[in-house]
Amino acid sequence: MSPDLEQLRALVAVVDTGSFDAAARVLHVTPSAVSQRIKALEQSAGQVLVRRSRPVAPTDAGRAYLRLARAIDSLVAETAVELESSAVTTLPLAVNADSLDTWVLPALAAVSDRVCFDLRREDQADTAALLRDGTVVAAITSEATAVQGCRATPLGTMTYRPAATPDVVDRWFPDGPAASSLGRAPVVVFDRRDRLQDDYLALHGVTEDPPRHHVPASRAFLDAVLLGLGWGMLPAVQLDEHLGTGALVALDDHHVAVDLYWQQWSLRTAPLEATAAAIRSAAAAVLV
């Protein structure tokens, strides 16, 4: 196996953009040139590396080459930084929404003079999958077991509590969060993969399916609860301020703990190590 660097870059561009035409625009070449590079790489590999679907997706073999391509690109970028002080490298990272909207961006700002970031937002239960397929080089995840070829470091625990405005509590929970009330009261849910609210309902023995507002953005989710659309499970890092002002009220003392981990490729580069250090430092100050 002796893949060409331009062929590997074409593979990354095709997968990241989802099409040969979009990859051509990123690489400033023609779609035909991109297609020729991918075909040459597939001939060298002896197997198909991308499915010509909409969007384009890597095969299992393609994911292995994608990881190789990103690893080589990281090393090339790091060398460029060493040779030219003005050069920066770009790191694709996967981050869960609540971390992204609360403590991650200030952490990344600390190293943004040396690194650019391509952030992919996914649920913490799903971010590790982006490591496995080579889409990202590091992720904040709830998966403790290190992905093959990666290192896992505990970051701490993000805690969530059920809360609502005083008006919502007075209307729906005058006697506390009983099962009968929870089965009727509107609830705010992040998206259809969000199980935090359902876990809380199950804890209280709720069998009904209450009315749901789906709000798939962390800050908008908080705003929806603050506006009285319903109750929801909020991270303590967001909730505490609003409990202090009286804008929100905790339904009870129950909380859900989500353990978070930083997983990154075992490949050590200065930009990735600096980013990891910034993430660990910020997590230590915010998470429990």
C-alpha cells in the first residue's frame, strides 16, 4: 500500500462534503480530477473505499483509509506549524450539545491562536462513533472504553435536574411531581434520542406519554423551559443561575449524572495535545 497524499486528501474532502462536486470546490480542482484520485486510491487499495450515494459515505475499508488520511494530515500540519509560525492546523472534534454551549468553547478559545476547529455536534452517546469511522480525531463522549487506536481520559460528571418556571409548577405540580401530573404536563425534549426526561418519568412510574416539545439546541432548550413551554432536565451548569434568581424551580431533588470522557487518537501532535490539555482544565473547573 502506497497511497498518494493528494488521493488521501480527495478522500477526506469527498467524505466531509458528501459529494465529488463539493469536494472539487474545496480542493480547487475539477470533479473529474477528484473522481480520478479516488479511483486511483481504490485501485491501490484493491477495494471500493466510498459508496457513491447521496451523501457519499465511506465503506469499512474507506474508514480505515480516512483515519490514515487524517493522521497524515495532522502530522503534515504540525510540521508546517514548526516551520512557519503563522501556520495553523485544523482539528475535527465531536462534542455533545450541552458541553458545547456551556464550557467547551471557552476552553478551545485558549488555544485558538494555534488551532482551528471543525466541530461536529452529536449526543454524548454517539460521538465515539465519529472517532471509529475517522470523521474526527477526538471527542467528548459518555463511552468509557477507549475506541481502538484511541486514549480515553475521564473529564468528570455533568449533572441534570428537572426544572420548570414557577407558573408551570403551580399549574401542573401543585402537590409535587406525582405520576398523574407528570403524565399530563408538557415536557421539553432535546430530540428523539434524548432519554433524560423519559428516565425521570420512568423513575416516577409514569406510563402515559405526555405532550412533548422537541427543541434540538442546548440554549434554545433552556429558553423553552424559561418561557414556560414545559419542564425539562437541565444541566446544573446552566440551571444553578436560574434557580438563584427564582426564574426556575427544581421539581424535586432528583438528578441524573452523565459521566464524560475525552477520547483522542493515540497519535500525539502538539495541536491535539494542547487542545486536550485545555479541555481537561476547563472540565475540571466545571464538572463534578
